[in-house]
Amino acid sequence: MAKAIHMMIRVLEEQRSLSFYETAFGLTVADRFAFDGFTLVYLRNAEADFEVELTINHDRKEPYALADGYGHIAFAVEDLDAEHARVVAAGLSPNPIKEFHRDGALLARFFFIQDPDGYKIEVLQKHGRYR
């Protein structure tokens, strides 16, 4: 079976993105590889092996246009209310917590936040299929 190992996004400012992902999700640098013209930075935390790969193109001066096909990456947390309060206190401006119900039962509690480059990130309460 195939195993998901990372997702990649292109970011404009490395330090700004590193600070956001560490503050928001506890992701820290697992590896950093500088090449001529670009740098790859792999971020992860102790909860999972799945990584966020940041690609920084050295000559890029303008923000990336997000395609309308991009959806989001999702993180699951033990206490959604506490996480929401924590990122609000950190000044990261998450959207309000929402709930999805299906057939009269709670399917998901979640909120969205955007990283400095505008990528949408969903934060879900660990519940049901979201672990």
C-alpha cells in the first residue's frame, strides 16, 4: 500500500512560513536542503511522520497565485476549543469553529486558518474518522 508522506507548497518568505507553521501546528524543521535557485524545507511534529514541504524559489519576488483547485491540508487535534483559543491568542486570526452534522449525528467540528501565503488549513477535533 502507498503511504502519504508529504504535501508541498511554494512560499514567498521562508522565515515567515516557518514561524507560522511552528506557532500554529508545532511543526519544526526536519530537514533543509539548499540548491541553486531554490530551497526545500521539510516540517513535521512528533504526532506524525507526514510532512509539509516548503519550496522557496530564491528569485521569486511576487506572491504565488493560489489555484482555484487547491483545497486544504487538515490537522486533527485533541481539544479544538483550546487550539482555537491558542491560535487566536497567538494573533493568527482563525475563522470561527463550525460543526457538520450528518443524519442527526456530529460528523466534524473544525475551523480554518490561512498561512502567510494564503493556503487554507483545516483544524479538526479528533472524532470519528478524523484521528
